[in-house]
Amino acid sequence: MRYDPGGLLFAALGLVLVAVGCVWRGRVLRPLSVKRAEEAAVRDRSRNLRRAADMAIAEARRRATRGEPAIVTVADVTRVACRHYGYAAVGREEATAALRRRFEDADCWRDCMTDAFG
């Protein structure tokens, strides 16, 4: 029985590439940084609060009857953030800032009311 040297060479080359990839992969990744992790957590929380404000606005618009404005409160944003994203506590300032930003971005002045500006 004859062995094919091409197949053996192909398998050896594959093993070498896997070994090089394992060694090189560890060097390519940047080491973990506490500062970067904290910044990412702040960005995620801010993004999630803005999404919670969007959800609260959409929910208020669905609840509103025809001809009356949708009423969105900071408490609605806090409730949605806690329920949907699992935050144990959301500060009123954070929720107010997120609601203000999304309220202005979504052009809610014509069909919504909020307590975020009072």
C-alpha cells in the first residue's frame, strides 16, 4: 500500500497553521482594561436607557386615543428600563436625560407630552 505524500503534506501544513493561529491569536487581542470595560458599560447603559425611552414613547402612543396627546413620564422610562433591561435602579436624572433626547429626536412635540422638561 502506498501513501500519498501530498495528503500527508496537506495534513502537516494544516496542523502547523492551527498551531500558529493558536499562538498568534493570544497576541492579537488587546489585554483587558478596567477603564475600557467601564467606558463600555457606561455606553451600554446610556444606549439601553435611550431604547427604553423609545419603548416608553411608543407604548404611550399606543395607549393614547385618537385626538389626545400621548403622555410619557420619566417613571415610564424607569419602569421599562427595569423591566426590559433588568436594571435594579435607574436614577431620575439618567431617565430624564434619555427621555429628553429621544423626545426631541422623535419629534414628539406635536403629539406627546412629558414631565422631563418641567
